[in-house]
Amino acid sequence: MDRVRIGIIGLGIMGNLYTKIYSAHPLAEVVAVCSLRQEQVDEIRSRYGVRDGYVDYRKMLERKDLDAVVVATPDRHHFAPTRAALESGKHVLVEKPFMMSVSEADALIRLSQRVGKFIQVSFNHRWLSAYQQAKQTIQSGQIGVPLAGYARKNDTLYVATDYISWAGETTSAWFLSSHDIDLMRWWVESEPVEARALGRKEVLVARGIPTYDVIQAQVKFASGAFVTFESAWVYPNTFPSIVDSFMEVIGTAGHLHMDRKCESLEVSTNEKFSYPKGFLTAEIYGRLRGAFPSCLEDFLFAIRENTQPHVTAIDGRQVTAALEAIHRSLETGAVEAVAPLPKEFGELHASC
Ligand SMILES: NC(=O)c1ccc[n+]([C@@H]2O[C@H](COP(=O)([O-])OP(=O)(O)OC[C@H]3O[C@@H](n4cnc5c(N)ncnc54)[C@H](O)[C@@H]3O)[C@@H](O)[C@H]2O)c1
């Protein structure tokens, strides 16, 4: 295979980035893009020199000259384009959260196995060097056996009010903790089995956005480890970064702390004080580099080398199952069981 021929569905903040990265990559060719709005399609096509554009992804998927499809639609709209892409014989790179229900996730895993095409879920934090080092440190036994953990991803209000237009259709946990749940199950090499969660709805509801301001969920893993996942969308916009991210693992012989509130750089000007982000994407000598482009590049390698991606639909499904239990617990106030992975899907953690 010369270059991987890619179609991109969803051309918002993320779809723009996918098109930018893949259209500059020597192993990829962005053949077509698709969004609901014609003017967005036209703008992205002319910005990155993409040959064709569509407002209906089903039309785009009729093309025989696509090897793979990116699904970068809002959280609640991942299922139909992913299913259609697999049915048309394309590999899929889908944004997180993989799906918002276990039944959808399981149906897609079965479909991908049936058609022999794979799904990579865009948990791009796995490509952050500090998180890879954390994985290696835990795996080598340096902190002993993981006992407990804590993960916080809290955004400024701006994210729910301006950055995305569909905050009311999802929650901070689906949007933010999905990354952290994936990281924790990867690090502790164990699967979530039950969850209990509390949430508050005050600030965003008052602004007409029907979703939680903050969610805290305590998740128990099969190994006995337990982790608190916190996500919020109500930090004041004066906070010096769009997201405050902190992760901790406590083991029998040590601990890890990973603080990404400030990703090294601190800037003060007469207007504001800020912590600019640069670990996921940073423009270096005219190209985007960082964890996110590396995640996209590994999808190309998986296709070219015909190997399973590093982060699969099974990983996405396990995160969805934990989040589904968390959201059930938000409604019931009870401890809720996490739907176990069907045995037919095979071994977990084989590729850790
Ligand atoms: N991995 C990460 O770090 C990260 C960061 C931010 C967002 N995300 C995820 O990426 C996804 C997209 O987020 P975004 O911020 O780019 O959203 P966005 O609102 O900016 O863009 C969504 C795009 O999808 C298009 N769309 C919606 N339904 C469609 C359909 N049926 N067919 C074709 N196009 C359709 C819209 O027209 C729009 O172009 C979300 O699931 C989000 O959670 C991931």
C-alpha cells in the first residue's frame, strides 16, 4: 500500500485537526471530507486541498477508493457513521467516547469482526510520553501493586458554553473522564466492575444547558483497586488553562503523580496569566506534532502493517461500560454493576 486513503466525517474542531494532520502526512491522502454543513465542507476542502466533499456520509462511503474513515462527530453521533463505514468495508478511527451505550459498542465489535476491518478509538492520551512512562513504571513493579487512584479533568465554563454546541447532549464524564478511565484500566491492568457516582446540576442548567456541572464517580476494579474520577465543566474562565488535569496511582510500594494543569510553560502578559497547552498538539517547524498526531500516525501503521491498533474497540467498549454504570448510578444513587465483556470478544490486556 502506498498511501492510506482517508475520508473524514465531522469537520468541527477535531475534524479540522484530522484533516490538517493527515493531509500533511506522507503516508496518508485525504480523499474526501463530510459534514452536515456545505460551507464547512467547502472551507475545509479549500484550506487543505481535499479533492471531494459531501454533506451525506452514506454517499461518501459508496466510494471504492477509501481505505479508512475518521468519525469526528459529536459524542452522541458516533454509532451510525461507524456502522456504515464498517459495512462499506473501511477501517475506522473513531473519536472518544467510543459509544454512549454498551449495546452499540458490542454490536460494532461484532460487525468489525465479521467484516474483517478494525476500529481504533482516539484515546490519544495514551501517546503522551509521561503516561507511557507511568505505564512502564507500574508494569516494572516499581510502585508495587496498584491499590487506588484519582483522576481529575476539569474544564473551564467556556468548553460547555462556547467550545462545543452540544454539551447538553453529553456530560463532563463522557467527554473528559472517558480518557482517564481508559488510562487507569491500561495502567492497573484490570477492568472496572462497579461504580457509584454523585453529580450536581446548578450552573449549566441555569444557563440553559441541561447537563451536570460536576461528577465524581468511584469505580472499583476487578483487582480490588478503586479510583475516583472527577470531571467538571464549571471552572471560571479566568483559570489559566482550558483544562485542569491531574492523575494519581497509589501502589503498595510507591505512587505516581501526573499533573498537567501546567504543561511546563507559564506565560504572563499585561492581559492575562496562562498555561498554554502543547503536549497533545504543537506546531513545530510548520507541522503539528505531539500525542494526537502520533495517535493518528499509528492508525496508518496499523493499516499498512495489517496489525491490530494499540487502542481497540474493546478498550472503547470497556470505557463505555464503566461510564454507562456511572450514569446509571447518577440516576439511582446506588452502586451499579459494570456490564462485563462478552467472552466471545477474547482476552483482555493481551497487548498491554
Ligand atoms: N480526543 C480528544 O482529545 C478530543 C478532544 C475534543 C473533542 N473530542 C471528541 O471529538 C468529537 C467531535 O468533537 P468536536 O469538538 O470536533 O465537535 P464539533 O461540534 O466541533 O464538530 C462536530 C462536527 O460533526 C459534524 N456532524 C454532526 N453530525 C454529522 C453527521 N451525521 N454527518 C456528518 N457530519 C456530522 C458537524 O457538522 C461538525 O462538523 C466528539 O466526540 C468529542 O468528544 C475528542
